[in-house]
Amino acid sequence: MSVPLTMAEEGEAGCERESLAAYSRGKLSLKDFEWPQSLRVSFPLVYSDSQSIPEIDLQALLGQQNDKQQQQLQLLSEAVSTCGFFQVVNHPIPASAIRCLDSHARKFFSSPLQRKLELAKAFGRMMTEFDIRPGYTCGSPLESPLKLWYEALLIAASDKDNVSAVAKCLCADEEEEYTFKDALEKFSFGFTKLARDLCTILLETLGLDANEILEEYVDGNEQGVGVKLLHYPPCPQPEKTAGLPEHTDICLLTVLWQDEVGGLQVCQDGCWITVKPNVDAMVVNIGDIFQVCSNDRFKSGLHRVALNKNESRYSIASFYNPRRDFKLTPLPQLLDSTNEAAKFRSMIPVEYRKLTFKETFNGAWQGVNVLRC
Ligand SMILES: O=C(O)CCC(=O)C(=O)O
């Protein structure tokens, strides 16, 4: 899963599907947001240095071959083959661009609900990766028994029309629009560089020609960069619900920035660990596509989001994806070079998304297991 359906995607579904909107209009009560015991988060959230996702220094990883580089590579290899999560410091996404997107997100999410719902309509029928429609959502997917306590604005950052529509909605005047667009461009550029560099290194660890593969399946993906601004408002009963249920992302890689409030939890060896916020780091996770492409060598990171009683939490998630014509399958180059049998059957990503989406929002995440041979 990457992005829950918006009200617009669900046609005539109406605001009842928009959980937080329905709650603020008195159509849903707190009771409606209570999740089954097995999906709830234990409080207080504990940060532990011994149980944490590894921190990778990107400059050392990409730098000269020496002990430090080998050490980073070792950390990375271990992370991607176990919990599928790590944090990257010394990354190429400018702090000023993150600050600008974050401050616009805060301003936007604090505006009246009606204005935010209008934005969902303003985006028309444009699609981003896997037919996900950019725009605003504060909702739970149709028929989902889990009511989600969060809102998000998805921007198709490589689509000029979409970026202009968002900038118009978020900014007061042309000068501000220019600053916002510039920040989004710098963010997207840094994100693409980070994600491509990481994919290159990871494909090389599989003994593959990374450039050849990225050129064949990924480069030039104009629909590729989806930037999702997320807001989890304070919740009176964080121990009875959560912001997002446990899930993996469909993409190749997700890159996430979270503010200092914290709440991202990652499943490591069957236990949930809370990722200690570091505003100077980007959290990266392997997505389902990479798990399938690597024939199960890399693990898609299972995660969820805990809520906070007193404070809002903001995050920015970006998803790195192959081109639209890509077929989800173990890489033929890998199977040929290793003589392995494919561990997953093939499917186009849009179909895969349809197949896994509903279970995820029923709290019964399956992820790539639906494709296992
Ligand atoms: O907000 C977060 O920390 C995670 C967001 C996420 O998991 C998602 O958008 O799929």
C-alpha cells in the first residue's frame, strides 16, 4: 500500500468514507476509531539504541573503498535482508527544501476541512504511479472496517500541472508559489538521486549490472515521484487505534522524513520497534517491488504508525517506482545468473495493488505473500 483511496477516487462514496471529516462533523464517534486488540500499539513508545534500525552514512557508503565503506555496506546488506529498514544521514535532500514542504504542510493541514476537501476535486483525473490519484484524503478506503486517524496530500511531483495546482492551493501569492515549487523540485531531485544511488548499490550486491537494469525498468519514469505530505492529528485514545495499520509499500524504495514527534514503528524479528526521530536523516525502506525483483533477497519493510495524545505528527513520504510498463517479477537477469527458480509469480503492479490493498485496510496485511509460488 502506498496511498489510501481519496474520496474522489471512490466516486460518489461521500464524506462518510473520509473518517476524520465524518468525525469532525459528528457522524463518527471515537468508538468508531477503536481497532481490534491485535492491531493496537503498546504505550509508552520506547526508543532503544540496541533495538533500532541501522544508520547509514551515505557519503561513506558512496565514497572510497575503505573499512568505513565496507562497514556501511555490511550494515546496509544486513538491514535490507532482515527488517527492510534503515536511516540515511549525509543524504542529498536539502534541509531547506524539507523545511519548506513541512511548513506548507502544517499550514495546509490547519486550514478548514472544506478547503482541503475542495482540493481533492481540484486535481481532476490525473494519475500518478499505479493509478493512484494525487490529492487530499482524510479517509479510510471503502468498506474498510479500520477508521484511519490521519490526513494526507499526495503530490505527483513530476507532473507540472499537478504541481501548479497544488502550489496554487497552498500558497498565498506567486512569489510563495515559486518558492514552494523550487523546494519541491529540489526535494524530488535529491530524493531521486538518493533512491537511485541506493538501488544501484543494492543491485550490485546481487552481482547485477545496476545501470543496465535501472535504464531498462526505472529511468525516465515521469510518473515516478509521488511526494506525500502526512499529518496525524492528536488523538484522545492513541492506545485503542493507530494512524496507519501494519503494511508494506508497493514501490521499489520509500524514503521518509519524520518530524521530532515520532510514531513510526518497524517490525524487526516479530517485534515492533519505534524509530527514534532524527530530522537530519531520511528513513528508507524496501518496498514490495524490490522484494519480488530480488527474488526474496531483500525484505519489504513492515511498518505502522502510532498516534500521539497531545501533539500532531507530520511526515513526508516519497516512493521510488519503476516505469509504468514494468511487470512485477523476479529480475530475469538475477534468475539467469544464479540459476534460481522464481519465488514469485508475475503480475502488473496495478493488479497487485488491487489484490493487496483491501486486506491491508482490513488489518490483514499479506503483501508479497499473495504472489509466492
Ligand atoms: O508517516 C509515516 O511515518 C509512514 C507513512 C506510510 O507508511 C505510508 O504513507 O505508507
